[in-house]
Amino acid sequence: MDAMKKEALQSIEKMPETATIEEIMYRLYVLDKIAKGREAVRVSKVVSVDELKKEMRQW
């Protein structure tokens, strides 16, 4: 089984029986964002805080 699918299923199983579809979808959304953030860090596709501040001032 794909690692991401396994992680998603385990996360859903830990949720209470009363969890709504919106809560489940949000949990999966957060897991996806965390995975994408970890991958960005792994491939050094990140910016420093100073670079971010500089970009924000340009807006």
C-alpha cells in the first residue's frame, strides 16, 4: 500500500466515530500540506524568513 494512503487511513481511523466528512477532508488536507512541506525542505525548495519579508515588502 502506498505510504501516503496508509498514513491517511491511519489518521482517519484515529478520528472519533462522530467525525464529519468536512473534518476528515480537513485532516487529509493538512496531511497533504505537511507532506508537501517536508518534500520542499528535503529538496531545499524553501526561502529564508529574510527572503520572505523582502518579497512581502515588494507587494
